[in-house]
Amino acid sequence: MANCAGCTWNVGTSTLYNCALHTLHDESWKILLTATAPKTVLHDSVIRTSLQPLSDKTRCSCLGYFFLVCIILCMLFPVSVMAEWDPLVPITDYKEAVNQQAVVAAWPDPSVEESIQSREPDIHSYAQDSSSVESHFFLEDNLVLSSDQWDQSSFQPSSVFSAADMGAIIADSYRGPGNSDTRSNKELPILLWWSENLFPHFPGHTERIDCPHSSCMVTKSKSVKLHKRTKSIIFYGTDFRAYEAPLPRLPHQTWALFHEESPMNNYVLSHLPGIRLFNYTATFRRESDYPLTLQWLPTIDYLWNPAIPLEDKNRWRENGYAPVLYMQSHCDVPSDRDRYVEELMKYLQIDSYGQCLNNRQFPNKRLEDTSTATTEDPEFMVYTARYKFHLAMENAICTDYMTEKLWRPMHLGAVPIYRGSPSVRDWMPNNHSLIVIDDFASPKELADFILFLDQNDEEYLKFLDYKKPGGITNTFLIESMEQREWGVNDMTVPNYLNGFECFVCDKENARITAERMNKKTRGKSPPPEPHIADNTHMACPMPVPGLGAAEDLPETDSWKQMWLQDYWQSLDQGEALTAMIHRKEKNNERFWDFMHEMYIKRSMNH
């Protein structure tokens, strides 16, 4: 096959229609041009050119001119020669061959490709040759590409820091001083984003990324999950479901976890069997491979934003506003915060906005939209800054899990009344920046302290000393921000999604190099060290009631029925998936059979 400037034709054929296929649909407005060979399957998504409706004469004339131009281009600009392939062979046939040959990664060491020399031919056996593999690389999504088109079109190099769907800031491509990678796209390892909606490149579904130390291809097309060059699968924690995990687990692939959101979104990851499924992690825990602990703190300067003068806050108090703001629209959460706040309201005036314990309305409908909070709308920020204290209570309790509920009040100059991360003080600008709920024996004791500060301006202002010049004295916080490899709304560094995929890319390239050296030196060069996540990467505790003990709650309590059950069932799911990997299970539809088997065994043991 010769590929020429967007037109591919079979050099040995005598019929010109193999160079171009002209298809006019009922609407008579589309011309489809595609690389063709005998038996080619055509899809609208390959190449499209929209034209105005054409008359019959115009159609014939256009087709004639097109043939002539195509012939000239093919003579002048031949690009490559490739082997013939049969696109009618369904990809499922190849997948079935892999399913018969694949070997699941040895537990608990899924990162190491065991017996590389003997295993690789088995893993690759579904491919007749390399060109066949690459030709079928993107049959998913109705996309048929030859190997050259895949290399030159589908994986066009672009910025490693391309904008994500969520509107991440675009930064210039960064090829680090340690990256001397000259490989073509066809030679690079592939990273597969399993959660398609999180793919941090827009538009398209594939990208080349040039990272600080190496380069990779990244894609969201799951058709490559069995490909020999797909070295890592990146999962989004909120979307990860044990019963949907890609099985069998292949020995040449690592699993990476990105989970910056609440632990309540997926308690599977808070148990050891769940977190040990992954080789690389990006979580809110500082012990994570790629920590996201300070994701809600854009810069140190964010904390220095001037506070509203205390005289103005006192004036708002005189006009009937409470000293404390509570604003939530997510009520039934693992931290059970409403139960505590409801008791606190008995001893302290609290203005509660939103859906939970509501007792006050915003001055206009616009502010009732929760997006004004998430986007830090100026009107919303000015309105909430009038309060002296903000109840800052996370929806789940876990070490290092700190959100905008903590940082936003500090930005506005309000004092956070906080419940969430037990390690929160490690990250505070100084040792007198917030009030921790769990320091008080009861809601009444906390209320008495708040009332004392409300009536004593000098004592209250001590909590805002960090806003003064030199007021941020926590060197751990300062150094953590300075050493952070990613940024928030910072065009000079990657966002954390692009940063993490580059972290995985560099790690995988290093692993590949170590494996090759180990093989080349017949074991004299050490193999790569196994890298498996442990409980320090997540390990969120069992939810407890916001007030009192779980055993004191009636069995009909909705919080008790929901969150305790969810937490322990998540452990079962992690164990079930682990068992499936142990047994080299290929069909994830059998997940619930494994769950039932575990339930029976546990019942017999009791």
C-alpha cells in the first residue's frame, strides 16, 4: 500500500476506484475519502469533507478531477509501504486468542513482568504480525486506521499539558532536560485512561506526551487494553468498580489510581485488598506516589487575601446575622455532620444555607445555585465573608483529606470550625489558624468557646495572624507548595492530571529499561523493584456518627444503614476482585459469584 498526502491506493491494482470511494448519502452532501484496499470496511468517521448539494454533472466532474489529483499526488508524494491486512477480521477474534493465552500478574506483585522472554510471545500471539496489530488498533469507535495513519494522524504529537474536558489551564509542552527520547509514536509505550470522561486531552482520544524524562502515547480507547505496548492502565477512583475491572490482569501491565475526591465515593480503596490492586497512586494522602494533598490551595498567596475589617463583621452581627455560617447541600454523608450541627444549634446561633438544616435564605436566587460556591463567584465570596466563623466539616473523615471547605474560609478571613482530617494542623499556616471540633468534649463546650471569641475581638483576631507579613510560619506547608510538581490555574506547570500521567509514563519507561537490561545481562543487572500501594496511600477509617456512638443508634437509623454497610461491603468487593486475579479469572461477570462464595464462607466461619 502506498500512502500519499491523505489518499491511499493499492499500487498493484488497475482500477482507480481503489484510490478513492465517492459515497453520496440520501442528503447528497458528504464525500468520504478513505484509505482503501480490497474488502475495506468504510466508516464515516475516517475522513469527511462537507460540500453543498451537488448536481449529477457536478458530481461526475468532481469525481473525475479527484481521480486525476489523487494519481498526481500518489506519484509525487509516496509516503510509505505497508503490508496488506484484512480489516474484516473482527477484533474480537484477536481478543479471544489473547484470553486463551494471557497470564495474570502474579499476586501480590502485579508490576513485574515475570519471565519476559517466555511470556511475551504468548501475550502477543493474537497478532499475525506487528502491522496487523497496529492496523486493528482503533477498530473501536468505528475508526479504521492503517499503521502509518495511526502513527501520523491519530497520535499527532501535541502539548503534554493539553486542556482537560473540565477546563484545565493549557500550558506549553514540556520536554524535560532528561528527556532525549527520539522514538517514533509506534515505538512508545501506551498508557490507557480507563475512565474516558477524565482523559486530560481535548479534543480527540489519543495523544503523544513528552514528559520530563521520557515519552509515551496516551489514549482512552479501550480497544488497546490487550496490546503488547499498553504498559499501564490509569483508573479514576470515583469511577473504579471492582465488578468492571479489566480481566484477566496481564503481567506486562501496571495499574495506576488517580483519586483526588472524597473517600466516600469509593470505600473499596480504603481497604488493603482494594488499594493493593494498584502500583502507582495519586491521592490526597501525603504518602501517595503523587500526592494531591494541597489540591484546594492554589498558592500561598491565596491565604494572604485581606479579611473584611472586624468592625464590618461586628456590624453584620448587630444586623441579625449569626456569628457562624453553615452551608451544605449534601446532607447524608459518612461524616454525619448534620447530626453534630443540629446539636450545636441548641447553644449557638448558626445561619444555615443550602439543603441541610436550612434556616436562612440567600438574598437572591442566583446565590442559591451551588455553582456560585464551586466557582468562587465574587458575589458569593463577598456575601459569605461577612461571617466570623465558618463550619468547615468534610463529608468524610480521612488523614490529609482537606477541601475547599477548609481553605476558602481562610482565604476570606473567617475562622474555620473544622472537622475532617486528623492531621489538619500539619498543613496550617501557623499553630493558631483554626478551631478543631474534636478538641472539645461536647457541642456545648465548643459553643461556649465560639461565644467567647465572638465577644472578644482581640482573641478572635489572633486566629487571623497568618494574614500579617511573616504570619505564615509553617515551613512544612511552604516547602510542600514550593516542591509541588503540579499547579492550580498556573500555566507554567502541568495540572495534576497531566502531571500524574507523566509520572506514570516516566516510571513505566524506567521499568521497561530495567527489564531489558536484566534480560540483556542475563540477570547481572537487577530487575525493577516491585511497587505496590499499601494502606498509607488511602486507609480511611470506618465512618462514625457525628455525635455519639454507632451502637447507641437504632438499627433503623438511615446513616447507620447506609454508610456502615457500604464501608464493609466495599471490603468484600476488594477481596472478591483479589480472589479473581489470584485465580486468573477472565470474565468479570463472575464477580458476584465470587462475592456470594465469600459470603457463604464467612457465614460458615461464624
